[in-house]
Amino acid sequence: MTNPTSNFGWQMPTSTDLVTDLPADFEVFGQAVDTDFVDLLGGASGYILSKASATDLDFAWIPNDQGDITAVNVTAPITGGGSAGAVTIGVSAASTAAAGVVQLSDSTSTTSSVLASTPTATKSAYDLADAAIAKSTVTTAGDIIYRNATVPVRLGIGTAGQVLTVNSGATAPQWSTPSTGAFTLLSTTTLTGATPTITGINQTYKSLFMVIYGVTNATGNGVFRIAPNANTTGCSYVSTDSVGASFVGSVNRVTYLNLGTTAYDRTASTNAATIQIDNYTSATNYKPINAYGFANETGGSVMSFNIGGAFVSNTAVTSLQFSNAGGNLSTGTVLLYGVN
């Protein structure tokens, strides 16, 4: 039959067919509809109809797997969500204040607080730590570390007065006692006030050696003097003094150790002296003293002195007291050495 067709290809009766071929036309039309809609038959309870392909009227019954979700609600660090339309969700970046997505980093030097370490970075950090010197290598205050033939090792602190040297094989450092005659600076003292004093003198040396210079007085002219252990009557000595080119004689003293026999010009700092006290640690013998130097007298003359004597005491010298017969000291320096 040549009847016109529908969108689905079904033949439709024409107006003339209504008179002559209506039953046959309806049979053809009905058969076509029945054939095309056959996919709509059946389907179990709860199933839903789904397109099987792009072909017209190609359907299939499938289980209802769409669930009953009515909204997608999220909490941090998840973002987005919604209850209608296309729902988009994401994850916010992590920080020290909130959880979230973290970017990995191989760096072992970054200071970032939002990157996370990878196993590569962790291994690099481990290797650095494994190659470091262990804290347990040193055990005592004053220990030092040096490398032996293969690894870092500890050299324990030495004893008082020892010095760091290299061993006979030139392979490692070691602590050694200085050889006889070596000078070790024990203290530097500035002379100010009435009786500046050096106390707690190290007792591991054979002799004390002092260099004194630049002494001035804030009060009045006077002789500069020293009292071992603050003993002002313990020094017995002979002082041979000269002023300019004139010899002024020898004077016996049992008093302070006076550096010269006449008063210093209190404002003149052009003075200097060296003093040596031997056997200063002895608790049974006197201590020999030798001193020499020069100073400006009142009136401008230069006085030189050469002193020989002893500290007449069976007590070890543990302190040295300095003073000026004219009053308080204002400047001056004492360098105290230990001598082996």
C-alpha cells in the first residue's frame, strides 16, 4: 500500500482507504506499532526503562540502580555538593590549620608548611642523619672530636695546664704537659681601686711571672707595692735603686714588696716592671723573688730598681694584692703567667 508514513515509518490509512481498505491498512499499521514497541513488554517489578542504543524505540528494562539520593552534602576539606542538577565536589588544599589535599615534595631543604615529604626526601634526610657525628660520641664537658683513620672519635678533656699537641706519629691530637720553661697566661688584671687582687692562682706551675705597666694613682704620689697572700710584712729583700745616672744605695725591707724606694709620680704612666716568684706552691719553703723595672719619680726623674729577696712564708702563694702608698690606683695592667 502506498499510504503516507509516520515519523516511525508506520503506514497510515488515507482518506480513500477509509472506504475501500480500512481493515487491511489498520492491520499493517497495528502490526508495525506492535513490532516497534515490543521492547516495552515485560520488566520485573522495580525495574526502569533505559535506552539500549541510539536506534529509535530500542529500549531495555534494567534494575533501578539510581538509589534514592536527594542531596550531596559535604564538610571540609570536601567542597561543593548540592541537591539538584549536576553536583560538583572537590577537595581543598591542606594547611597547618586544616586537613586537605597535600602536594608531595622531594626537597630536604624547603621550609614550606604545606608540602608533604616523599620517601625520596625521607631517605635523603636519613642519609644525612646517618652520616652525622653521633651526639653520644662526646661524654664530658670539654671533649673534642677528631677523625681517626676511618671515623670521628672522641678526645677527652685534658687536665689543667695541659696543651693540645700532635702525637709522635703525627696521626692524632693529644693533650700534653708543656715542657719546662713554657709560659702560660693565667690572668690579665686592670689595677683600679685601693687593693685590686688576683685570687685563686693556679697551683700547677713551678714559678709565677708578672709583667706590670702603665700604673697611675687617683689620689697621691706613692710607692707601688705587692703583698703576696695580702701579707704586708712577709717580703724580705734588698732593693738597689738608681735615679738618672746616680746610684742611691741599697735598702733592706721586711714589708710589702715595694717596686722602688721612692714615690711614683701619680699621673705618669711610663712605668713597667717584671717580677718572678719561684717555688710559689711550696708549703714548706720560702719563695725567691726577683724584680726589676723603672718608674717616674715626683719631680720628673726616672728611677730604676733591681730587687732580690724572698717571700718569707711557708704558705703557698694563692693570691697577689696590689696597692700604692699614695692612695687608690686608677689605671695599670698586670699580666700573670705560669712558668714550668
